[in-house]
Amino acid sequence: MNYIGTIGEKEVKVGVREVGVARYTVTIDGQEHQVDAHQVQSSVWSILYEDASFEVDVQGKNEEFEVLIAGDCYKFSLMNEQRKAMMRSGGKGAVGKAMVTSPMPGKVVKLLVNEGEEVKADQGVVVVEAMKMENELKSNIAGKVKEIFVKEGEVVESGAKLLLVE
Amino acid sequence: MNYIGTIGEKEVKVGVREVGVARYTVTIDGQEHQVDAHQVQSSVWSILYEDASFEVDVQGKNEEFEVLIAGDCYKFSLMNEQRKAMMRSGGKGAVGKAMVTSPMPGKVVKLLVNEGEEVKADQGVVVVEAMKMENELKSNIAGKVKEIFVKEGEVVESGAKLLLVE
Amino acid sequence: MFKKILIANRGEIAVRVERACREMGIPTVAVYSEVDRHALHVRCADEAVLIGPPPAAESYLVIDKIIAVAKKSGAEAIHPGYGFLAENPRFADRCEKEKIKLIGPSAHAMRTMGSKTVARKTVQAAGVPVVPGTIDPIATEEEVLRIAKEIGFPVMLKATSGGGGKGMRLVREEGELHSALRMAKSEAKSAFSDDSVYLEKYIEQPRHVEIQILGDRHGNYVHLCERECSIQRRHQKVIEESPSVIVTEEMRAAMGKVAIEAARAVKYEGAGTCEFLVDAKRNFYFLEMNTRLQVEHPVTEMVTGIDIVKEQIRIAAGEKISIRQEEIRQTGHAIECRVYAEDPDRNFMPCPGLVTSLRTPGGPGVRDDSGVFEGFEIPIYYDPIISKLVAWGKDRTEAIARMKRALNEYVVTGVKTTIPFHIRVMNNRHFIEGSFDTNFIDKVFFKEEQERRPAHGDVAVITAAIQVFLEERERAIAQKPAGAAGPVSMWKYSTRPGMRKIG
Amino acid sequence: MFKKILIANRGEIAVRVERACREMGIPTVAVYSEVDRHALHVRCADEAVLIGPPPAAESYLVIDKIIAVAKKSGAEAIHPGYGFLAENPRFADRCEKEKIKLIGPSAHAMRTMGSKTVARKTVQAAGVPVVPGTIDPIATEEEVLRIAKEIGFPVMLKATSGGGGKGMRLVREEGELHSALRMAKSEAKSAFSDDSVYLEKYIEQPRHVEIQILGDRHGNYVHLCERECSIQRRHQKVIEESPSVIVTEEMRAAMGKVAIEAARAVKYEGAGTCEFLVDAKRNFYFLEMNTRLQVEHPVTEMVTGIDIVKEQIRIAAGEKISIRQEEIRQTGHAIECRVYAEDPDRNFMPCPGLVTSLRTPGGPGVRDDSGVFEGFEIPIYYDPIISKLVAWGKDRTEAIARMKRALNEYVVTGVKTTIPFHIRVMNNRHFIEGSFDTNFIDKVFFKEEQERRPAHGDVAVITAAIQVFLEERERAIAQKPAGAAGPVSMWKYSTRPGMRKIG
């Protein structure tokens, strides 16, 4: 199976082949890696890669990954090749749209913008409180607030849609 | 729901009623106990019983229980009332039969008896090895070896039937 | 000794106090909110009583409820832990009225030390050095100049009604004073409708060093040496250690002495902490006194071997302090890292949620004071602390190496934690050398981190790719009609682009 | 220092050694059998190499395989842990030949101390007290009587070719000697076809006390004081502590001195242990020397602050011992409980299997050296040790209280463990008073336990009943056709009695 990884600005081609029990050949931009991979606890993998042993915690949602190894967090996206191709051609409409979601369960204490308002990239748009701390959530892109899905005072789950900037 | 508990030689009547979320009224021989019970980890319960807090590890198989509280192990059986009544009338045939099962995964290293042989209560009948230790398993009752289900050298799972004494 | 103790707290500190009681053979009563029924402090107590809804204001902070549970259960004393009611003099008053012993100092000591100005005046009178300056507002520019010259530049102008950095101005030399004063006053005026300012010596490269003290009602006082807590993020301590690399034997004795004087000034009973700022020349200045058990008390316990919570309980029961000053010695070095459910890669945003897997570090020199277990749901209502990881070593080098090793062993999944942050600090050159001040994390560390290039990106991508590969295959098998074979079809994706979620 | 170390072991001890290496910055190579791919020692190592099928004889014990991995990976030294190849002089020979440093003593020291008779002669020549008696067979009854009188009654007659208690006879006084000798000879004859016997002084109420020593190749030796290991089950240590309640300051110095003499006699390099029997009058007699790291080394580490594994590694690399005798001090008291996957209520039968939930104890003074995690399957092929739980206290009373508290916090489900057994020992009056000998568990403790009546039978039955109630309801809901309601039917039970399993 082939995937396109996006790390920062860079794209890499990633191929995965199963070559034995819990053994894989993973190709990154043409270079082959032999890997022995076992999922040992919930999201934790024990990886043996050229005899080197790694504990790897893979947190992934919607093709966006945050992978922890020895205290370093690696962020990237990984997408099936076909799906990526499809997105490139037909998915253009998505560019310039950004959903602001709550990264944690908590309470919406303040909406900083109104529907229809123009926002800059990185501008705070909503404040969510959890564990006695207020957290200002920002819009990734510049645009117009298309829709607001929550009210002030509302309690939201992790991942809940808060508002859409277009 | 009503149950019959057998603790050593003694029988007790046990009734359970759900009276709220995770709250139960449990009656033992007529005496009522109000209990708040939450299963907090695998087989571990957190019990609040008249405000006293207990951590209780319930291991049960086939109506036989081994319950750990603060380092003490309580062994007893607990059976649905109807089922107990049924056993009392129709289940008589079972008396005088005893299956010897392996209490752990391991290897059968030696059969100490042959089919048809007479054995005494508490006589060793088979040796199972696990973790470098040989363990002699005994027959609970006196009787005749009715059937042997394993061969020497065979690897068995925990709970595997080894032989039947009648 | 008390026949029963109620613990008016939750989480790791409630568990910590329960451990001391259990070891002393004293039964404990836990209180819990509706969301804490599964919490460790309920499971580890001898009794547990529900006290209300999740918000602390409706449960852990309600004095009436706590007192009612104590009376009903027959608890003779209450341990408040830290936070919640721990430094609330009204709670202390109430306990006294109800004849329940609050394990901590008197309401008078709490009130005195709770007010910045009263505390400053009280300790100053007892001979404790404070940051030179005024507290009362200064009327004229002439007076400002006179005092500034007296205490020496640089100085800090602060708004009397101030807070949050507004109305504050650093003045490095006399020439800057005039315009700085004008700006400070105008800022103060617009922010607080009060243009009065006061003056304090500006401490350059300040380090936060505190002294743990014990006092009993028989007039005995000891200090348990110092802790350094300069590793702070937005003025919140995150890593603490004992001893401090900058404290010499003489300084330790001098700081210990004044800390005891400060405690004596309020007839302090129990465990308390005097916080000091230390400047680059190793002058130290009283900052404030915390009239409770500190979060970071374990580092002191590890180097002295003294169980501070047990001492608190014994002192509250009227016993004398069990050790004399000359018996107290710092052996080796201890470091504590506060492990929070926060995302260090998203500006330490809180991450409550379910702990899906947990592996606690162990082995030599490692102590973990935790409030969670695998399968526990960290609630959104309280401080997101998971545990305090403490490492002891024969010296600071070994303690750092142990801490790094232990942090690398620590597995917590399901919620983001500050473990990765701590690993990076343990690897930081300045931290290892001991050259830092309270601005280190915010001003130096994050900047240096941005330059660093982590080494195992390939392994990260490889593992994620294998996970995606296996997930896709699983989905494909689940979607396939029974018996069908062949490669996974992408058809579902391409016909329903509208279903795609936006990352 | 070594650039890389291979660890020729598994489980908790492999993890322990990896921790030391990690803290010293030395990369590690783990080896693992097919059943150990998920094991902690694989996850905690820097490299890991598969060495064969599960049985140790085909993997962990195969010298060729271990050597091959060491050479391929570039490991310069091998740490053998305890067990497996740890005291195998052929392995030591091979390492020397391959120019790989074995972290441990020379093959010569292993061989000398590995033979009971050679060891006895060697240490006796060095002035170490041994149990009085002969080793060579005694020809005549007259000679037996003469020697018995010389060393004093009671004495023990032992078959020269003996073992397992056969051909052994206790002789309390002269009058018993004649018939005892006849019986011992006849038993020895029939059991071993060799009727020769020898004679040893019988040690009454023996206690097992051992001395931890370190030696380096520069001729330096130190001892790290004693451990008492008298709490044994079938001659297997289960609880160890330091200090020993019966060892006085003078005795400690004397035992330390002879232990060092024993070590010096074989030019001992690294960490080793001299085991002694101590009689009721506090005479001590050399038993044997273990030429490896002991399971119970953590109690010594906790009272001395010395990391024994790191010392081993430094010594193996040619460094001098890092501490001098006069710097070594026992501070406080430490106790270790070995937690095994065994069922204490079924004669300690091994219980391998899946660890379904785990909560490790923590807090002050608690150390857990574990080889498992939640979700780990304990294999059937090896020693069923789960972890070593160690508690430190300022004195023995506090250490016992801590251990009890920690054991009560320890949750391991899915497999039976010895945790309940340890809780009961910590509660035992004789153990608390320190009055026991090596027969305590088998002869005293179990008898006393049978008399005890546990207090919470009602809670046990209540909880089990609630669990059965909920399970039945769940089954009933699952079996009911969709939409049907009403009480749970028992019909299925009564019509299928043949399906009932026999408990």
C-alpha cells in the first residue's frame, strides 16, 4: 500500500508491505526499511528497526499524526495515495476552509468573533475553559467566519466543531 | 435476584436488588446491606459499604469464587437459587465425580495413574510443569480413574481437563 | 494520636496524605465529588463520602459540607493538602470553633502570611531580608529618586493597585527615571484608575529558592534545607530540586535561620515554606510564606529521609518535632518533575480524558506520586496533575540521568502529558550546568528548542504508516462481503467526497 | 568505559541492568526468545536481537548465540544478571577467549566458589569460620564420636553422596549416636549405593545473613554491610532486609572482614555475596559465596545509596571502586518482597498468564523493580517473578508499615500473585518482632495463619453477588429477542442440566 506523507512543506512517498508475522518492508522515497512492529499497549508500538529498539506512541486522527519517540513529538499527515490524488483534483474546494475544533473537553466561555466577521490567520476566535485554565483557540487561516456551532456556556467534547472559517 | 452461597460447610441466602445507579441492596440471610459498587479495573471493584471503602478483586469461574480483600482470600461458591434447587433434585448424579483440571498452562510431564486404577482422596494423579516447577495435582475424591484426556508431554491450557475420577 | 483523619482534597495529594495515615495506622475519610467516584483517593481511603457536584465550588470548597462529614464520621482532624481550603483562614476559624484540629498553622498565621504587605512588615520586623523598596505609594518624583538611589539601580516601578505586569517599569539608571515614572503612572491610571506607584529593587537573573520549615506548639523550629524552584513556566513551578546548585553551606544556614525567624514571628505550627528570591550575587530576599504542604515537598523528603506529612500529623496532635536541627542532613540530590495532562506542543493546553495505557517508571531512586491509574478518566474540573515524578541520585548528575531514564520509561497514552517537555529540559545544556533563573523556560528554553532537529522522524513515519496499513486492511476485511477476496477498493472514498472530514 | 553492553538475561533483572546502563549513557543490546518479543527488557533496550525458541536451553542458555550477538552488535561487555549463565565458568572462559568482558568475577573465582568443598577449604584457609565438622567421609564410629565431641552436640550426620535430606540424621547427644549412624549409613547405602557419611555441627534456629562485597582488579575490597534473608519458603528466599535485627555493630565489622577475606582469597572482581548461617548465640558460619548480582541487591542499595549495578560496570571496565569503606553507612531500613505469579492459596503453584490490570504502588520510600506491564502475558517458560517491591523507612517499624501499605496498593489481576502472602507476613507478630529463623515460614507462619479468621467475608460475598447479578442480567439481555421485556427467565438452565460444567 502506498501513502503520501506531508512533513512540514515536504512530501514523501511511503510504501508498506507485510513480509512476515509483524514484519514489514517500509519504503520512504525509494529507500527500503525492514521493520519488526508490535503494538504492545493501547497506542504504543515496540519497533525493532535494524535491531534498534524504539517505543513509539502513535496518536492519529483524520490522517494527521502526532508521534512521540523519546520525548520528541513528530507531526505529519499521511494519506493513501489514491485519496491524495483524488483530493488534488477534486478536493480543491477544501482549500481555504478551516474548522476550529476543541482540542479537549471543556466549556466554551467566550466567543471572540461573530458570524460573518473577517479574521486574520492566528487570530483568537473562541475561549474554551478546562481545568481552571482558559485557552484561546485560533483560526489557522485568514477568512470569514462562516458558521458558529456553539453558544457561550456550552460544554463540549474533545474534537467538537466550534466554528468554521472560510 | 436470589442466590445460595456456600462458604465451607455453611449455606447462606443472598439477595441482590438494584436500587440506583451502581447502588444495590444486598441481603445476606435476611440482613440488608446498602452498597455502592463500581468496577474500576478489570476484575477490581471499588465498594463503599456504610461509607467504608474496599478494593475487592473478584476472580470467579463456574460459580466458584476467590475474592481478595486486603491480602485475604475468601473462597466460596455462589449459585442462582433456582439452579441450586435443580441441582439438589436432579443433579445428584454429579456427586462422586471429580474432574482434575490444570490450574495453569503448562506441560504434562507425568501421569501417576492409569485408567481404571483406584485412587484415594488427595492422592497425586498427574504432574504438570510450569515455570521450571513441577506441580503434583491431586484427586479431590476417592474413586476409580474413569478417563484420561491427556498424554505425557502434552502442553495444556489453564483449565484443561486432565482426567476424570469417579 | 488522632483516631481518624479526614482528607479535604483529591488527586495525588489526597493519596499522599492517605499513605502517611495508613503507615501510621490512622483510618482516613476521603471526600469526593460526583465525578470522582472512581478516583484513587476514594479507593485508597478507609471511608469515603460523596460531597456534591463536580465543580469545586459546590464540593471540595464547601466548608459546611466538609465539616459535616468530619463530624458524622468522627474524624478528629482534617488534612487540607494544598489548594482548595488549605490556606483559607475562615476554614481554620471554623475548624477551631467545631473543635476539629486542622492540620496546619493557626488562622492568625495564615492571615498574616496571606497578606503581602502584612507578611512583609512582620518578617522584616523579625530581621528577615525583603526585597528593598517601599510598599506604600510614593508621592513625589524627588522621593522616588531618593529611594531609588538609596536601594540602588536597577529598580522596578510598580502600580500600587497593579497586577498582570501593567503599570510596571524597569529603570536601569537615574536618567531613565523621569520618563519611566510618567509612563508607569499613566499606564496605572488608565488600567486601575489609580496612578500611585511604589518602588522595589529589581532582582536581576532571580532564582527561586525556598526553605522548608517545621514548627511545633512547644516552640521548637527546624528547617529542612532548601529547594530550588526556578524552573517555571508562566510563574508556575514545573521542576524542583534539592539542594540548589547556588546555595552554599553558609547561605543554607543563613536562609534557614531567617526562615525560622519568620515562622517564629507568627508562632507557626506545622510544615511551612519561606520563598526567597536570590540574585546573581547570592543575596536572598523574602518573597512570601506558604502556610501549607507544598506540591514539591517530596524532593526534601528524598534528600533528608524525613516524612513531612507524618511530621505534620504528629505536630498537629501536639507532639514535639521528632528530629533536631543537627540531625538533618541533605544526602544526595533529588529532582521533581510535575507531570500534567497538558499538551506541551500546543502551549500546554489542558488535556483531560481517559488514560488508555499507563506504565509507571520504577527501579533505583525513583518515586512516583500519582493520582491516576490505567482506565481512569481525568476530569475537566480540577488541576490537571497526573503525578509527580521524583528521582534521587548520589549527586545532581546522577539525579538528572535517573530522571531522564524514568521519564523515558513513563508511558501515558490517551491524554497528552508534559513528560516530553521534561525530557527536553533534562537534555538542555543550561539546565544540566545549573545555569538558569526563573525566566529560563519562557525566555531561553523554548527558543533553543525551536532550533533543535529531532532524530527519529523516519521511525515515526514508518510506525504511523504501518498502523494506517493495518487499519485500512481491517476496515477492508470488515467491509468485504463474506468470502470475497482481492485488493482493498478505494471506491467508497471517491464517490463520497462530501463525507471526508476536514483535518 | 564500554561503548555497548549486551544483557544476557530477561525480565526484571534485565530491565534493572538496562536502567543502570541508560543512566550511565551506555547503549544496551537485549536478547530475547520468541515468546519475549513484547517483554519489557526488549522495549527498554537500545537494540534487541532474537536468539531462539522459548525454552531457555534453546535461547538464553546458548553460549554460542549470546556470543554471536555480542560480536555482531559490537558489544564490548556482557552483563549476565542472575540465573541463566551468571555463574557458568564455561561462559566466563568463552567470553575471555572472545575478548568480551564478562561483568562478573573470573572463571577461576566462579569455579572455586561453585564447588562446596573447594570453597570451604579455600575460605577456611583465609580464616573464615565455616560450620565445624568434616567434609571427607569418616571411617569409624570411634572417629565420629571423637569429632562429635570435639565440635559439640548437637551434630548432623550427612551422606557424602547425599542430597534432598536423605541419609541425614540429627544427633542431639552422645547416646543417640550409635543408632543414628547405623540408620544414616543404611539410608545412604540404599539411596546412593554409598554408605559413607560425614559430620557437621547442627545449627539450631539458624538465621541467614549475607554480606555484599565489591572487589576491583586493583586489590581494593569493601563490604556494603549485611542483608538478612531468613524468610524463606522451601529454602527459597522470599523476603529480605537490611540491616538484620540480630547483627550488632561489632558483628557487622567482623562478618564484613571475613567476607572480604573470602573474596580476596579468589582475587574476586565485581559484586559478590558471602552467605552465612548465624546461630542463636550469634556465631556465624560461612555457607557459600554467590559470584553474581543477587536478586535482593536493592535492599542494600536503598540503605547505602550505592548503585551496585553501576559499580559492577565500572569495576568491569577497570575502574577502582568509587567508595571507601569508611564512607559506607546503613541509613534507615529496607525490606524487599519478591512478587511472584504464584498462588499462595494453592501451595504457591505457578500462575503464568495475562496481566489484565496493574496498579503499581508509589509514594515515599517505595521502589518497584518490575518486569511486567498491563497487558503483558507472563510466559510459562521462566521464573515466574513479576517484580521486587522494596520499602525504605527510617527504621524497621516504618519500613514494615510502608511495605504493608505498598502491598495493599499493589493491584495485579489476571494472574494469582504472592502479594497476599506478603501482606500476611507483614502482619505476623513474630515477623514484626524480628524473632524468626529460616524455618519460620514453613514451620510457624502457615500454622498460625490457619488459626486466623479474616474479617471481611461479608464484603466478599456481597461483591461477588453483585457481579453475578450484573452478569446474569447482561446475558439475559443478550439472549432476549429484540423488544421483549420482563423478568429474566431461568428456563434455559432447567432444561439443559447436561450443559452444566463441573466446578
